[in-house]
Amino acid sequence: MNALTLEFLVSRFPVLLLVFVRFSGLFATAPVLSSRYIPVRVRAMAAAFLAVFTVPFINPPEIPGEIVGLALFAVNELVVGLSVGYVASVVLSTIQVAGQLIDTELGFGMINVLDPQYGSPVPLFGNFYYLMALMFLIAGGGDRMMIAALIRSYEAIPPGAMVSAPSPAFVAGLASGVFATAIRVSAPLLGSLFMVTLALGVVARAVPQMNVFMVGMPVKLVAGLVVLAATFPLLPGMLEGIAGDMLRAVEGAISLLAR
């Protein structure tokens, strides 16, 4: 790095600091980027690296000279970064909600595994689907797309620009979209197990002596695993749709913050 570049960065240090704060918010909440497997020092260095190479493309705003004004601007930037990463995490959790619905129908609702990333118990198939979604996200460049979306956010929200809170309609639409997509992903298995339950009900009426509960549990488990194996090739297409929903939600959140 030559002296001119160092001089340029020093002259724009307040802007560089604000950009770094926005990227730090993204690396604190975004899926993959906020993983506990990535050391905090590495995430901070990545945020600083991206900030250095983003600053030259930003028109320098009027930064207040007093520390209080700069701190308020920094809080504003942190809100933008956290909001973008959080919206992406919420949309990606759709696949985990779908896995939890599947666990409940298969009788695995009481079985949880420890997620080392968040340090909390998660459903069995929910965790499996979520790990598959993370793998698909990395392979498809979703992490880079989130970074690119945050860089594009400077066109709508320059450093220091005040942001507005997302509307209740956006929050409600985001939550309803998560559950609607989760039901759509788990619909093949839910529908199949519903038919199995109806069949077991008919058998219970025809043969009252049979213990349907003891027979039904393994039957539903086998039927569910067969359906999951049959629909597994459809999973990449579902994950691609969820990744598209995630990026659209991020762009929508940025446009709402810019109002």
C-alpha cells in the first residue's frame, strides 16, 4: 500500500469507520458470515478489509466533528448491518421450521440435537435441512451475494443517512412468508402422513382389537422416511427458491430502511 493510499484512507477515516461498523453488523447476524466457527478476529478483519475497498466508491458525506454525532452515525450504520443480516437469517430459518414440522409428524419432536453454532437444541431434521441449506448457500455464492447487497445499500443509504424502522406490514409479511414456505417445503411428507393416518383410522375401525398406536408409529416412520428419500432430489430446487426469497427480502429491507 503506497503513501497516497494511506493518505487517502487517513483523510477518510471517519467514513471508513462508519463503513466498517455497517459490515460488522452484517458479520454479526448474517448466516454463514456470523458462524461461531469463524473467530471474531477473522470476522473483524474481513469487515475491515471490505470497508477499505468500499470507501473509495462512496461519496464522502458530511461527518460531524464531535464524538457524540459520530457515535450516533455509527449506531445508525450498525442498525443497517444488523437488519440486513437478521432478515437473511430469518428467511433462511424457513428450512429449519420445515424440518421441525417434519420431526413432529415423524415422532421426532422430542428429539433435539445441540447446535454448536448457536449453543441451543434444534430439531433433528430441522438441523439436517439447515446444514444442507448452508452448504447450498456457500456453494451458490449466497454469502458473497449478501455482501454485494450490503455494498449496493450505499446507493440508497449513504454513510450517516438516517434510517426508518421497517413497517409492521413488512415484518408480518416476512413472518408469514417463513411459515408459508416451510409448509410448502414439508407439504409432500405432511400430505403422505395424513393419508397414512386416515388409513390407520380405517384399520382401527375395522379391527378394534389392534393396537393402532403401537402399529402406527413405525408405519408412519417408515412411510415418512420413504417419502423423504423420494423427494430428496427436489431439495436443491427448494433451497434455490429460499435463497432467492432471502435476497429479495434483503433488498426489500434496505429499501424500507432508506425511506
